[in-house]
Amino acid sequence: MFPVAFALGPMELALVFGLALLLFGGSRLPTLMRSLGQSVTEFKKGIREDDPADPNNLEAKKSDTK
């Protein structure tokens, strides 16, 4: 079986979180995470809107009927 190249355990996650805390500070870190979450949400929404195979996509149905 192949090992997972980027598997992060609890110690690695704690190290990454500690470094982020040192680099950005405690007051700025929640703002950064919030903007990252909003970016991911917008990206997923954009992917869903562009998927013509999605039955819930109304834009694709409108363009198919024209």
C-alpha cells in the first residue's frame, strides 16, 4: 500500500497552528480563517454554478433551452 504523502498527524497540526499564531498573532488569525472559509465557499459555489450536469443548476437549464 502507498503511504499518504501529506498526512498530518496531531503533532504536525499543532506545529502548523503554532507557527501561524506566531506569524500572524492571535488577533489577526480568526480574521484570516474567516476569509479563507468565505473563499472556499465562493469557490465551491462557482464550481456548482458551472456544472452543466447538476440537475439543480438552473443557469445550465436556461442555456440549454435557448
